[in-house]
Amino acid sequence: MSFLGKLLKSLLLPAFFAGLIPIFILFFIECRTISTLFTNMLFLAISGIVLFSSGFTLFIYCNLLFIRIGKGTLMPLKDLETKHLVIKGPYKYVRNPMINAVILMIIAEGFIFDSFIILIYAFIFFLINVIYIPLREEKYMEKRFNGEFIEYKQNVRRWIPNFKPYEKLEGENVPLPN
């Protein structure tokens, strides 16, 4: 699959969680119209734009790392998932920067659209990931990457970044055994 194809497939999940669900909330739950869509509070709007831009940039950077170093995407499909454990860039500081980026984008949308319901959704999205990631994703990562992931997990926090980057002693990004 081409680089662009991988990048586009990587955008499907966050487009759903940070795009379609907030749009549904705005138009079908809050019954917004185009004229009432955005906040009239300049500080909230500017804060939201800065947060969204930061989250989107982090998300794209993480995806580029998955594609270039991990040789795959965030999609949990056998032919699209990463082949190597990625421990570069933001992954040296925090285990889930991509989820943090999506949560940041959703919070930003709550600010931009002055929507308390989107902020509640961001909190629910975070709680779901707090439960899902240790119960399912991390168990799967331990099976796929064995001791490499376990060592990484012991040295890098799940949600709050470390101040000091994790430096793996031996070679990074060891390929999966066949």
C-alpha cells in the first residue's frame, strides 16, 4: 500500500471520533444551525483553534512515525497494523500520544463550538480508552512485541508524558518474529 494510502486509512478512526460524532452532537443533539454553530467568545474560539491545531499536528506526526518506522498504520487490521514497536518522537515520552491528540481535538471542538456536551463526550471518550487500552490493547501489544513492550511499558507512562525521554539500550524497533 502506498504512503498516501496508509495515511488516509489512518485518518478514518479519528475522523469518526473527532469529526462525525461531534457533528452529530452539534446538529442532532444540540440542534445547532450554521448561524449558531460557533462560539461568540473570542478567547474560547482562539483557545480551541490553538488546541485543535496542536492535537491535529501531534496526531499526523504520530501517524507518520507509524508509517515510516512501524511500517503500518493505527488501524487494527492484520495487513495494516504496525510491524515494529514505535519508540520515537512523542512515544519516548508517553505511550498513547495519538489518543491524547484525539482527546485534545475533541476538547478543542467543545471550545470552538461552545458545547458542553462535546466536552462531556471528550471525557467519556477518555474514560473508554482508560478502560480499553490496559485491558485489550496493551495485552495485545505484550503478545506481539513481548519483552520489548513490557520494558517500554515499565518506563513510559500511559497518559501523562515523562519529562525525560525513554532511551532503549539495545536496538530500537526490532521487527516482529515470523
